[in-house]
Amino acid sequence: MTNERSLDQLIKNFNEQNLQKNIDRRSFLHGAGKIAGLSLGLAIAQSMGGFKVDAAPNFSEYPFTLGVASGDPQSDSVVLWTRLAPDPLNGGGMPSHIVPVNWELATDENFRSVIKRGTEHASPTLAHSVHVEVSGLKANTVYYYRFKTGNELSPVGKTKTLPAAGASVASMTFAFASCQQYEHGYYTAYKHMAKEDLDLVFHVGDYIYEYGTNEYLSPTGNVRAHKGDEIIALEDYRTRHAQYRSDEHLKAAHAAFPWVVTWDDHEVENNYANVIPEKDQSVEEFIKRRAAAYQAYYEHMPLRRSSLPHDGGMQLYRDFTYGDLANFYVLDTRQYRDDQANGDGTKAHTPESLDPKRTLLGTEQEKWLLGNLGNSKSHWNVLAQQIFFAQRKSGSSTAPKYSMDSWDGYPAARERVTDFVAGHNINNLIVITGDVHASWASNLTTDYNNPDAPIFGAEFVGTSITTGGNGSDWRADTAKSLADNPHIKFFNNYRGYVRCQVTPQQWRADYRVVPFVTEPGADISTRASFVYEKDQKGIKEIAATTVPMGIKMSAEVEEDRHKAHARAHEIQMEKKRKHEAVPN
């Protein structure tokens, strides 16, 4: 309680001193960021205490209900993850003491050749999650791992280290995914992904959704139910992560490959920006909420201790070097951004959105990114990130509109990256993206309004795993979208993921999709394949197919996605009004 009172008093003082109508916005964000940092520390500290260690635990139910995972691989190390949760949807079901968890790493799946082993302590402080950073490993090598606590043995996971930095690499294959609203469908895409031959998986955001039961409605119907109302507190976020993690196909995909993760908005709340909530919340309450969400995210992801929440946030932007083949720069476009301009939404540009000082990445992350790009000697430079990078305009030719939540809403920030790339003659930039619940493929150019502008890279936008329901081949607005944006060469509205096959000369993207998610059992198809070859000719479609059992055209348009979020918010407000109307 002392910690909670300290945080409340700090917020009260901050409001009294700074929250005036004429406050400088950047000063406000700086001060609020400090409070966010303290709140993260307090969120963890509040669950700390003098916990005893139970050296011989007994479990009434199987404790490894959330499976195992690995992530953040380097050439000599990897993170191994699990969380003890015998009752995952009711607080985890663990007693309030520390439990030893043994782990083993072997070169064979039968564990006849165990090369590393140790013990970690699963503590109530972090929801009895375990993050083991195993070092001293061989580069570009497959390993198997498992955990044991008491008499219980976890499932076996498979992982792989990266090739050594600078080592000659002939090829790699990875997949990326995003947007997996649990209620909107079944994770059939992950069932198929788990059977692929991949070196790595990237998840680029919206791992969970914050909405309460049947608040965010899919056009094809919600087929599963979130547990509980909109998530706000730490235990809420823990339960939501546990519910998603309980899915058998998501567990299988985690156990099959190492993952590199980053978040977008729904890991906290739709379209939040830095410490600014979306709608109808006080900043002080949102700061507490963000702290809870960040902690729960760390607890459930295979992240290194360097990403443990502290000092104003979580360190999620980081880079991975895959031999001499590719440098991956994992971005965080949510935590440091200026608020969306023009009240968010899809709007025409104004002096606010065109302000050259506006930032999406924040000063430090932007400097880090450009410094890495300038020093890279890899065959490919890859931005693994959340939101549409290429220009994507709608509206009319005389009154174009742009998404204020994407890079389009921060054109000066995009221009700084583009100008740097053009100035350093970089022609090997690949951007992998999620967020928009559909597949797109686009050339990246120095001027999207000039069809003859130089092409310096490609963006491959992956569809959702489930969000938005079954989808279709095209939408009602597809033809207009492609006509308005000639640098965009492909659109598809089915669900799935993108598989990338990379050599020094060629980047290939295969759009792997399922025709439906409202029932289990859908087959996987490669709807289309594109290559980019650094020849200034842009992306080329090399294969395409018809998806069996899929709807060819739907009446859906881009704005429907935003309307669904707005409806969800209205449902939340109605629940809140009814709750406040009930006498105590």
C-alpha cells in the first residue's frame, strides 16, 4: 500500500504542477514518462516480498499449461521461457512462494546429449515465469530444451542459434505474424506454421487484445470468448496472456522455433501513444494501466533481462545479425511516439501532422536505427515493425486522406529514414509489417507521388492470424486502393502469415493464407509469391493461386476496421455507465 500511495501522490503533484492548458507538450510527456518509469518499478515491487522457497513442490494440476518458448537468439545464446500456471485463467494457481525450475538443453530431442543444465527460480514477482539466458552455444545450431519442477516435466521445445556475425550465409527462411484476436477465430495458421521448416519467427504486434467479452466484434462472428471485461490491472493482463497462450496451435508454433517479438497497441490499449490513452481515460490511470500491461508482456514473452521494465518503459527495440545475410532491426513504434495528429483516424494532412519535429520512434531509437543502417554491411537490412511504412492514401485525388496512426501520420519521421537511405545509396531495405489485418506488397520509393522515383526496397505487410474473421480475396475498396497507390502491387484479405526465403541476391515473400478461421481445420495455401532483387525494378509476382473454399469478394472496406474498434469502445462506455448507475 505504501508504494501505491507514493505513486498516487507523485501523480497528484505532477498534475498540480504541470497539467495546465498551456503546458508545453514535450515537457508534459517527459514528466509523464518519469512517472511511467516509477509506476513500472512499483508494479513489480508491489508483488515482491520475503518469499520462501519450496524446494519440493507438489502440483494439483499440470503446471506447464502455457507450454514452452524460446526467443531473442544470438549466435552463442538464446532465451528459454515457460510459466508455471496449473490454473492459468484463475490467477495461475500457484502459491505465493518461489519454486525452483530445472532446465536442460540438448543436441537431440531425446536428451541423450545434454550439454547445458541449470536451475531458475520461478517467483510470484513475475507470475512464476522463467526466463533462462543460455550462453556458450554454437552458432547456427539446433538445440532442444525442456523444464522440470517437482515431478512434472514440460513439453520439449526446439530452438536454433543465429549464424555468427559476418559469417557467409547462403540462405535463411523465416515467417512473421501479427494480430491474433482470440475471439475472432481459431489459430489454424499457427498449426500450419509449426510444420514449416523455419529458422526464426517474428511477431510484430497485437499478440493479445484488451477488449472484454464480445466487445470487439468480427464481421464473421466471434467464435471464442475472452475471459472477463476489458483488461486494466496486472492480474487482468496476466489472465488474458494466459488465455491466448493456452491455445494448442500457438503453443506448438512457439515450441517449434525461436521467436523475436515486439508489440503494437493492443498489448496495452487500442491506438495509445506513449503515455497518452486512446479515449476517456485520465493520463494518471493510463500510466498505471500501461505499467501493468508492460510487466505482463515481459512475463509471457521469451525476452532477455535487458527488456525487464524499468526507467520509463521497456527496451524492445533491438537488432539481430544473421551472418552476413541480414541485419534485423526490431522497432517499437508505440512507446515513444508523439500523439496521433488531427484526433487520429483517417484524415487529410494539416500543419499538425506535417510538423517536421514530430516523431514516431523517439529521438534515441531513430538515432540508433540510422546509425545501424549507416554501418551495415549485410546483404539485407530489415525493419521488423508494426505499422504501414509506405504511403497508402485514400479519399480523392484532390482531397487525399491518410491513416494518422501509421507512418503516413508521421511523414517527417518517414522522410528522415527515406532521406538517410537514399543519401547512403541503400537499395536493400525490407520492411515487414502487421497491424492492418490484410496482406499488401509495396515498392518503397523516395517519392510515392512520382511514379519514376527510385525504388530502394520493399514492404511486405502480413495479414492477421485471426483478427477480422474469415476475410476474402478482395474487398469492396481493393481496386480503388491499388489504383490510388500504384507503388502497391498486391492486396489480399485472407488470414495467415508471411514466409520469407532469403538469399544474398533475392528476397522472396510467400503469402500463406487460410480461407476461414471461424471453424478449425482450414488448409493452407500460398496465395501469391513475390521477389525483390535489388535491381531497381521493384517487386515481381512470380506465383499466384486461387484459395479453395475462400470468399472471392466481400463488402468490407478499410474503414470497417476502425468502426469495429469504435463500437467496442461504445460497448465499454455503456458497461461503465450501467456499473456507475448501480447503487453501492
